[in-house]
Amino acid sequence: MRIYGHFKTTITAAYLDATVVLPELGLRSGVGFLIDTGAARTVIMEKDAEKLNIDYNLLSKSTIGLIGIGGTIETYEAKNASLHFVVKSGGEHTIHMERLRIARIYRTGPITPSVPSMIGRDILNKYRLEYDYRNDSVFITDE
């Protein structure tokens, strides 16, 4: 099984596209995830949460915040979530997550579009990552 990603040429970063399903909220939508080997957990960032119309009041606040260069931000948890990826051989590969973290940043201005949702090591460590920018190839595989 291979899940192919793509590079965003403006920032030379690798992404995997998935359909996110959040059954407790009745939501299903596509999200592009930055492949981030420095992130311990997979997280949906605020701009994608807004696109998904996530109501934070329906989620549990996580006891663990999201720690990054800019400090710590609040996260919420969507239970029994799943990520659905199209695979090269046809069909899809589903990754079930007991808890998917969703970031919430309190601000007074508009949401910055430059902070992408991320696939972290909680998922990446289950697969082999092949990353070859020069040949425009990125994928995760269980092979």
C-alpha cells in the first residue's frame, strides 16, 4: 500500500491529502496535511477546523496543549476520528484515531492561512516515509 503526497512548490513542503471523518460531529471533508516529522501528534489547525465548521463546544478540551516555536496553544479532541487516503492501487486506506487533536488559537484578527494541519509521528511512525524532492516523489507505505 502506498499513499502518495505532493509538494507545494511555493514553500517546497510535502503534503498528504485525506478525507477527515469526525462521527461525533457528523463531519466529513478533505484536508491537506503537512508531513511533519517534528510533530509528535497529528493535528487539525484552525483554518481547516473553520473549513470543517467545527464547533469547539461539542469537543473535549485536551489536557495537553500543542507546543511549538511560538509557545503552547489549546487543543481539543475529536473522538473516534478517521483519515481516509486514496492509494495508488485504487481504493482507500483508512487510519482510525481514538483522538484527533484540533487546535484553537484565540485571536482578534483573521486566521493566518500559513499554519497548515500536520500529520505527525503518531501516524508516520507506523509507515515508511519516502521523500525525494528532486524527483517530485513523496509517499508513505507499509511495504
